[in-house]
Amino acid sequence: MRVFVVGDAMLDCYWHGRAERISPEAPVPVVEVARKEYRPGGAANVALNCAALGASVSLFTVIGKDEAGTQLCESLKAANIDTSHCLRSANRRTTTKTRVLARNQQLLRLDEEQNSPIETADEHRLIDTCLRAIQIEVPDVLIFEDYNKGVLKKNVIDRIIEHCRLLGVLTAVDPKKDNFLAYRGVDLFKPNLKEVREALALSALTPTLPELQTVHQMLHGHLQHRTTFITLSEHGIFAQEQGKKAQLVSAHRRNIADVSGAGDTVIAVSAMGMAAGLDTLQMTELANLAGGLVCEEVGVVPVDRKKLRVEAQGVRNLGLR
């Protein structure tokens, strides 16, 4: 499968060490750093998940001409992800999230980022390179990964969706608040429950099938999209394709270690499932399993394809042997 991922890429840094004393300078632990680890995050983690599932993946983003940007590209290349469309800009800094851990417990997170929208010149470069690649390669699915970091401006979203629809390329999005209702015409719309409550001013919304069906119709009125896919944390996942039966799949019992990156995994699996022709229930079951699996790992990690296959074989609705 050929997959394009467009959006806010970042670098996740992990500083692992020991914390066995309190600083004499302030009431904080002193961490003796033993090793540093770098992993792709944000849209780059979506790309990593798609590659882990066997897809051929290209990432489209704007990152800085800095050390973090170089490290991010090297990590992606090591996973066989095409970085030729990762545009480097002197006007940006690469979003970096540094987590300090001791005994697998996060003590501190340091964020280095620039949230302002990309400048017009970078916006046009991104649109041009993406539309040209879509025209030449015609991917099976294009995934927008929006973290409100400034890459996905409304013009970028509109132009890419329009071109994908013209060429019959499926589109999916993991939206955030700023552009929540900007993805008109997308095939798969995947927010989480908190994002839906905030964007639609539904603070009393509960994760029940009747209320979520109403949300789907509200979203469809704005977006004219095909399928709503709402992650509900411990309550599982809701999915409904317009004009078809709604699905509410319960979460599986897990030993939760870290929920970071679970949404990236869910959008990758659901979008690829849609492109592979799975029905809504199969797509939801598979994404539900994948999202739960990565929550059992510390830090942002892609789904393990072998573990996913083993678990999927035990789910009757997936119809796997």
C-alpha cells in the first residue's frame, strides 16, 4: 500500500537515568542521565506506524534547518520512510519534546516548538510538492496529522483534499481544535471525545451510542465526510459511515504504561484499513486493538505488526483465520 502523511512532524527525545537524591538547590530530583533516545513523533509517528504495517510511506511536512530536524530525518530514513518531501525552512524550528525518565516514570517534559502558521513561501512549497507527488504516484490513502503546530493551514488542507478527490485518493484526518471543521470532504474524520466536546461546545456529551450518532450527523452537516471515527479512551471507539449502521466497540483490558502516540496508531490503522477495503466494524476492531497495544509500551512507539496479527486472529468480527 502507498501512503502519504501530511502534517506536523516532531522529534520525541527520551533521557533515561537514575533519580536517587534531591537537589540541594531546589526541591527537585537530580537525574543522572545514562542514555538518550530519539523517536519520530506527531505526523512522523503516523508515518512510522504505517511503515510498521508494511506500507510504502512518504512524509510531507515543514521542519527547521536545525539539529533536531536532521535527527528526525535520519530516524525516518532508518525506518525506510521517504523524507524527500520533508521541507527544511530557516523560518521554523523543529518541534521537539524531551521527556526525562527514571525507572520508566516521566519526571519532566521540555517542549521546544514554534506554533505560528508556516510562512506563505513555505506554504506554497508544501502545496506544490504534495500536489505534484499525488499526481505522479496516486497513493492509496493520504493522512492529515494535525497537532496545531502551524503546518496545516486552511489553504493547504483545501488544496490537497480537492486534488485527492479529483484523482480518487482516499483521505483521513486526525484533527485538532484550530482547524477542526476545515477538513470538508475528507473520507475519514478521527477526533477524540475531548476534541469533539470542545469543538462542538458539547461539554455534557457522554460516550453512548445515541449521543454519538447525533454527533456524527452534526459533523456530517459541516464536513460532508464519509466516516466519523471517535476514540473514547477506556470506552473504546465509535464509528459510523454515513448512511450505514453505527458501531461502538468496547476497549480491551490493558496494562497501561503510556497513552502517548495511541491516536497516531489509531489513525494509521483505520486509514489503511479503509484503503484496504475493510468494512467499518472490521476497521474499528483492528484500530481498537492497535491503539491498546501501543499503550502497553513506555513512550511513543509504532504498533507491532506481529502482536497485532495475533490479537486480531482472536476477534470474530475481523474474520481473520
